Amino acid sequence: MSEKPEKSVVLVGGGHTHALVLQGMTSAPLEGAQVTVINPGPTAPYSGMLPGFVAGHYTRKELDIDLAALAQKANATLIDGEAKGIDLAHKLIHLENGESVSYDFASIDVGITSRMDGLQGFRQYAIPVKPLGPFSARWDAFRSTAGPKHVIIIGGGIAGAELAMAMAFALRGAREPVSVRLLDRGRILSANSVKAQKRVRKELDANGVQVLEGVEVAEVRERGVVFTDGRVFEANFVVGAAGATPHAWVPSTGLVTKDGFIDVNRSLETNEKGVFAVGDCANMTVTPRPKAGVYAVRQAPILLANLRKSLAGEALDHYNPQTDYLKLVSLGGKRAFGEKSGLGFAGNLVWRLKDRIDRSFMDQF
Ligand SMILES: Cc1cc2nc3c(=O)[nH]c(=O)nc-3n(C[C@H](O)[C@H](O)[C@H](O)COP(=O)(O)OP(=O)(O)OC[C@H]3O[C@@H](n4cnc5c(N)ncnc54)[C@H](O)[C@@H]3O)c2cc1C
């Protein structure tokens, strides 16, 4: 009797969900499937530890999930490359290098970008915080180069504020002149609770971060940032941390999207049967949630189960996201602010809790 041919399962992007799916496959392989992962580079940084890395509490090695090792353990093939399109009719993933990978089942977990393409000079002189890999490399190089350090972070959400405190902490005590500025066109932390706003504002101040609100950036230049009111602020490291922008190629795949994010149902499946989307690049149509790593992480067991069920031709499981979760924000030094169900707490113990949670997440790999 001839064996059934293996199906091709392609994981596009090495985001948090796919890393955990690979991890799950190391102990229970996907029967009847050849699995391929596509990611630019052999590693993917873990977002929870990024502020700690920026502040100098973690090394780059501690920050990175080793996708190459994980793929090997999971008996999957890692392609070091970037997807740039999907041909749904012929079930092909097109790569930047001109090659294509065929799939029977696919999942997309490519995250978002905080590139600000509409802002003059951004591409040449600024760096988006997402994707995290290139950002981490640029920060490492900047921090270890001698000379004045003038940092501007565009976007005063919680990620921008966390980064600003981490950067100010890392640069404190430098012999050369240092400044860290956090800019927002409205008020910073407007999406956060009043409790979080109060605490984080205080900590920004304590870290020496200058907050500029109600300001609009007109242009990024080699040595500074120009506001629409004509003011110019010196900067030699400008970071984009405003909003979540989907990758430009995603809406052109033919998959149904909302504002560029891929619509998925409760099974994390797109409008195309057998094609899933997870993490920040997905839009959960039934139970929408803000973009947060916690959802990407919790989607992993459902995605893995649904890939198995798709291969077996069975009905798919549903993902029911939680409504609240413990939010932990590092405050520059080894201190953190935590908030859940309206209760807020801050200090060294909260940092230790965050450190323990983050390290045990990484220890799985
Ligand atoms: C400073 C900061 C701190 C944060 N802290 C927290 C936190 O404490 N808790 C929390 O819940 N959330 C946090 N977040 C949000 C969190 O980063 C995201 O929600 C999470 O990373 C989403 O994971 P993901 O699975 O969508 O993929 P991502 O982690 O975004 O990874 C996507 C992967 O896809 C790859 N990729 C991109 N394009 C392509 C392509 N074309 N082809 C193939 N691969 C591609 C990327 O290189 C990357 O490896 C933070 C964000 C920032 C910026």
C-alpha cells in the first residue's frame, strides 16, 4: 500500500505564536506534514524583554528566540527570507528573493511595523521600533559608539514611554551630553488607565525624560527633528513608536483585511480555508483585542491544534481571548509597574515578578 503524500505547512514569520507552535511540535510533531518557517534571520526577539535589553539588563542572546535551533528540534525547515506576497489560487508564498514556497496549509505571523513612511526623512534617518530585530541591532551599535547621545522617540504610547525610560537609564552616567525626549501629537499614555498615567509620568520625570505633548513632527533630518511650528530639536537617534502599521504587502494578498490587518474567525482562520493568521497582523473579527504579545502567546495552542485538525480534516477549535491580563511595564532601572483589574503596584518586587515571568517564557525554548 502506498503512503499518503505529506502535506506542506508553511509558517510565514517567526513571531511569538509560531515560535510556540514550533516548540509544541518538538514533543508532538505534526503528523503527515512537512513544516517550513520563513523569517528574516535565524532569531526573533521576545518583546517582553526588549525594554530590559535596551536598559542593559539583558544581553542580546537573552532577548532572542533561537528559531533555527527550534526549527531543527521540531524537524522543520527554516528559510531565512521575507515573504512579499501570497498567490491564493496556486497556494504559493512569494519571497523577496524571487523564489516561491508552495503550501497546503499556511499561517501568517509577521507582526507589524512602526515605520512612518509618510514622514519626510524617516526612512533615511529614523528607525522603527518594530520589527524588533533591526531596532535592537541599531540601538546596540548606537549605545556602544562614543559621542553625544540625543534620542527622540516619536509616539507616547506605553511602548514608547517604556523605551524612553529604558534608554534614559542605559545612557545615564555617560560622559558625553545626553538627552531623551518623548513626543506625542496629543497627550502621552492616552490609552492607559489614570493610575498608569500618573505612575509612568512620574517615572519618566525621575529618569530625566523630557515629554513634549501636542507637537507634530514635520521632518526627520540627519542631526535632528523639525516640528511643524518650526522648532528644531537635536537628535542622532530617532525612533518611531507611534501606532501599529500593517506590513504593506499584506492587504495585497487577496485575504480579507480591515485597515490592513487580516480578518480571522474564532478558529484563527482567514476567509481562505487552510490559511490562518495570528499575532499582531491578525484582526480577530468576533472578539477584537488590542495588539499585545499576550494574545499572540495564547493563540499558539489553538493554532497548533487547528493545524493538526486541518491535516486530519476535522472541525477546528475556537480561541476565546481573555478580557483582562496582568500588564507589566518596566520603569528604566530594575523596577516595574503592574496593573490588573484596576489595581496598580510598582517597585523592585514587580520587576522581579516580570523578570521571572519573562525568563520562564524564554526557558521553554
Ligand atoms: C517596546 C515594546 C514592548 C512591548 N511589551 C509588551 C509586553 O510587555 N506585553 C505584551 O503583551 N506585549 C508587548 N508588546 C507588544 C508585542 O511586541 C507584540 O504584541 C508581539 O510581539 C506580537 O507578536 P507577533 O506574534 O505578532 O509577532 P512579532 O513578535 O511582531 O514577530 C513577527 C516576526 O515576523 C517576522 N517578519 C516580519 N515580516 C516578515 C515577512 N515579510 N516575512 C517573514 N517574516 C516576517 C519578523 O522579523 C518577526 O520575527 C511590546 C511592544 C513593544 C514595541
